[in-house]
Amino acid sequence: MTTMLVASSGGHFTQLAELWPRIEGVGKDCIWVTFDSPQTRSMLKDQRVEYVPYIKPRGLSSVLRNVPQAFKLIRKYNVNSVISTGSAIALAYLPYSAIRGIPTHYIESATRVEGPSVTGKALSRVPGIKFYNQHEAWANEQWKFLGSVFDGFESVPLTQKPAGIRRAVVSVGTMEDYSFRDFFVRLADYLSDAESVLWQTGSTDVSDLNIDGKEVVPAHELEQAMQEADVVIAHAGTGTALTSLRMGKRPILVPRDSSNGQHIDDHQFQTAALLDNMGLALSRKVEDLTKADLLEAAGFKVVRSGTPRILQLS
């Protein structure tokens, strides 16, 4: 009897990996179902995992193509509970498991500060699924507040603040089809004197900029670079922000703007504002980002202030 953990690669996967050790109420023998990427390969190297075809955000046709695989894997592993943090991959697995009477749990992304995502809204019409969120402000009878991936973090000032930026990490996650060029243009100038910069560029073309960009970076390599960096500057994706906090850094989060073709919607502004208000990040628009912001963020570290709460599934 097995718990199936279902998540898209990137931030959804990072959140489930962070929450899973804290979850109670289901069996701990598990099988991961996700997309094949350097991130998931790195983090799941000692885990049971099934890599499935990529599903684009709001890609209904690719969701439907994955449904037969869901039937197969749920039966193959004799699954007795399913947990997902989304996104579209949840639409291929959770309705079927719920219809079969398997305890099925959907945890909305911490990115969704004000209400459920498109995936969450679609799944909320399916009987038999239990729903949880990570923001108590919009919890209700259907959406139970569970706790957050950001529980237990605290930002504290360094006793000796750096005089300059020697090492930095710049990261925009693993999103396909969405460029974030303005972000890299600005930072290429600000970090031109740094000794070492890890530029994780995703799908953005930076070939004409004076930087050594990497489209994707394995999780262990990114984490090590963040630990060693003076500052982390990133898009406001939950997975990237969470990784930075776990590595002890107070990141600068620069939201992608959908009006500039940088994302499918503007939820990253909510994530950046949330973490800024918590004191765990600096939120800046691309056009407002200054070189002084880099030094301000570098003057803090992030620590665990306590043991995060246990997450009890009903």
C-alpha cells in the first residue's frame, strides 16, 4: 500500500518535497510522479519515482494524454492515498483516484495568497477530493488551512555586513516558453564586478549578454551555490524562494509580469509581497531594482526559528 506524491517539476515539486516529511495521516511508503528534469533527478536520486510526459500549464490536451498513465500507475503501485501540490498534472491523477474511492488530497500552492489556482478551481468540482491551502486568510469549509512551506523561517541581520557582492546566484526557475530578459539585462550590469555568479536563465536568450548562462541547474548545485553566495536574486517563484530560504539567504524577489509576456498570470507579485511583509525577502519590480538592494539583502541571513508544525491530513 503506497502514497502517491504527484507534482509538476519546479516550484510545485519543491513545495511537496518540503511538506511531505511534515505530513501525517497517510502511509509513508511513497512513489513520486513528476516530470523528468535536473531538479527532480537530483532530489529524487534515492527515491522511487515515475517520470511522466510534461504537461503544459492549462494544457488540457496534454492532461488528457496523461490520464491513461494515471490509471496504470495507480494500479501498478496499489496506491491507497494520493497527495498533490499541482499544477496541471493533478488534473490527470486526482479525479481518477477520487472516483476510485482512494483518499485524495490537493494542497494549493503557497503562491496562491488570495484564492485557489485554475487547477484548484477545476478540482474543487470533483467529489471526493480533500482540499487544503497555505494561507489561513482564505480558508473556508472546503479549503482547510494546513500550514505553509514558509513556517519556521526567520530573517536576522548579520553582525558583519559585506562591503560588496563577491558571489551571487541569479535564478528564474525552469518555466518553459516565458522569457525574463529585462531582469538579466539589469543584473548583468550590477554584477559585472562580482567574482562569481551562477546565472540560471531558463528559456531566456542571454547569448548577447556578457554572462555565462545555464538553462537548468541540478538542485544540489543550485543549493550549494546559494549557500556560498552573498546574495540571491530570483523571480518570485515559490520553489526558488523556498530553496533560497532553506539555504539561509534572504532573496530579492522580482515578480514576472504577465503584461510583458513573462508569465501566464501575476501571482508572483502576491508571493513577493507576502515574503517581503514577513521580512523573508525584498520585493522589487525589475525597473525599481537597484544595486543598493543587493547589499541590503546581503546584510541578512535566514534561520529556522523553530520546528515547523506537523501537517495533519483529514
